[in-house]
Amino acid sequence: MNSANICQDFFGGLESLFTCEQTGEYQRIRTPYLYPDGDIIDVFCKVQNDVVIVSDLGETTRWLRMQTVSPRRTPKQKTLIQDTCQTHGVEFFKGIILARCRPENQLSAVVFRVAQAALRVSDLWFTFRTRSVESVSDEVADFLSERHFPFERGEKLAGRSGKVWTPDFHIRAVRRSSLVYVLSTGSKSAARAIVNQIHTAWYDLNHLAAGPEALQFISLFDDNLDVWSEEDFRLAEQLSTVIRWSKPDEFAETLMAA
Amino acid sequence: MLTDSEFETILNDTSKQVEGDIVWQEDEDHSPILEFRIEVASETGWPLFVRGSYNALIQTLSFGLILKTAGRIYGLDLGKDHHNPQCNQVGEKHKHRWTEQFRDKEAYIPEDIDAPASDPVTVWEQFCAEANLKHRGKMAPPPPVQGDLFL
């Protein structure tokens, strides 16, 4: 190969990267694009009147849901999907990424748009917590930003014993500010040790929960995994308000309460 | 990170079981795809569940064993091709299997799965047998998809 025929070789090889065959009522185009686990992205075409509907038939969200612990997408993930659809000029309808190839459009361009959108939507996989890219604390920070709560992360506060503690969030609301520890683990055996540590922290910091500007203590349990026992919640309740992260609205209400 | 030996322990654990009947349901988008999720109990106590999903429009079917702390560690896909990190295509019947090196990106052809995607109940039975998973209950066949999506 020399530089003179690079373009020729490139364009000549493009066709072999795609296969096209009938699957049920649809023409399936198998692309060279991959989901993050290596599964191949297919795009499906169906003629309706003078339009070809090009879609992934929901396979991208199906693929995503097969990877996740969460029963539903987070607001941030929904926003990322909307953003992707806007960039690539596709529609997200009932979990399906689709675009219309009208008579004046080129089918290959529409197929590429849908395939690229599928690729980018599947990259939401990188936001799943099991991939260690985003922690539940990051999710909480996103939530606080969305709800316009001013907050500081990782503030170091001295306890009565002299030990320095680092609650995950110091959040300021109109009526009262709060300190929040986020309790998250995937291990039942580690769960009790975490609750014990937070209980100790609240006890050592309890001078901050007194006076006219008393801080509210909140233990925010990541209950996405079933690792916490009722005893864990009862222990945390002794010195703090217990909130489950599966109920974010309750978290916001608690922050806003007097 | 789940180690190879931990994965083998989970997979070879014959005390894994799911309890109750499995019913296919709509997903959160009300798409044509049907799915289910069911918790896996075991003597070893690993936090596991199984997800299944089925797209009757194009006959794609998946069952995945998901470890809540690591994501999918074992999964069967029918009707969708796969490309391995070693750059080989595996085919439309493939099974993902966790390794420390590739996580769940590496797949192979499971010879003992011979039921087609159009028969999710039989595929489920074969998947359970290979994954050492007991199902104490029944799986209902998925209901037919109603109408055309885009009309």
C-alpha cells in the first residue's frame, strides 16, 4: 500500500465491513461497531410508504439493561441519551433509537447516524457503578446540583476527641445545613463495620448538632444492594436521620425541612 | 475486582437457586422487549440475580447472571454476533464468561445450548443447567408482541 491508494483501499474495503440480510420483517444491517462488551451493533430497516425507518429496535437499551443492577435509568443517564440523540439527529421512542430516511436522504448516512447513536448510548455502561467510574457519592453530587443545593464535598471536621472526620457532604439549605455520610458497600460483611464507623463519627461530631446553627446529621444509605439489616438502620437512627438513596425526593425534603 | 477463582466458585456452586415463577414483563421504556429479573439465593451468599430479555421482533434472547458488585459475570446471547478481544467473531449464539483479564468481554460458543431464541423457556432450562442454577418454579412463555411498532 502507498499513500496514493490509501483512499481507494479504504473506500474499497468499507462494503465488506457490513452485512445485510432479512430478519423477520426487517432488513438487518450488521455494522462493524461494537457495544462495550464486544457484542455487535445491528441496525434494522423497514419501508413504510416513501420512508425507510432505520432503528436499533430497542437492542441498545436491551443490551444496557442486561448489564445493570439498577431497575431504572438515572436522570443523568436519561439526559445523556437525549444529548446523544440531539447530536446525531435521531429520535428516542419507547426505548428505540430511530431515524427516518426520506426520499431526499441517503440511506447509508441515516444508518451511520443510528449506529453511531447506538454506540454512544451504549457507552452509558461506563456510568454504571459496577464499572467503578462513578460512585454513589457522584450520583448524590449530581442530584444536589440538579436541585440547586449548595454543597461542599469532603470537608474535614474535628471531632470532640480530636480525631478529624470527613463527611461526604456539607449541604446548605435555607432553613438549616446538613452533614451527610453516604453509606455504600457491596458486601454484607462490611456493612456493619461501616455503620459502626459512621455512628462513631456522628457521636464525635455531636457538638456541631447543638446551638442556633445546629447541623442536621444524615446517614444516606445506598440501598441499591440488599446488604443492610434493620439493625444497621436502627443503629444509624440513634444519632442521625436515616434516608435511603432509592428515595431521593425524601432526601431533598429532609434537607429543606427546618 | 472479582478474581477468576471467585468466579469459578460462584459458577460451580450448585446451591444457587431461584424461587418462584418467572413472568416476562415490559421494560421501563414500554419497548417491544420483554424482560424479567429474579434474585438468586445460595448457601455461599453471593449477591446475585438473573436478568432475561427477549426481543420477539428479531428473535434476540439473553440471560445474564449478574453479581451486584461486579456486573454481569456470565451471560448467554442468542441472535446477536460478538467480537472477542482477540479479534475473532464468535457468532450469534455465544456465552460471556468472566475473566480477570477481560471481565465479561470474552465469549465462546456454548455447544450445550441448542434451543432457538424463539423458544425462551427451553433456552432458560439449558442456561440453568449450564450455570448450575436450580429454578424452583416455572417460566411462562413470553406473550406475543402486539402490532407494528411504527404504525
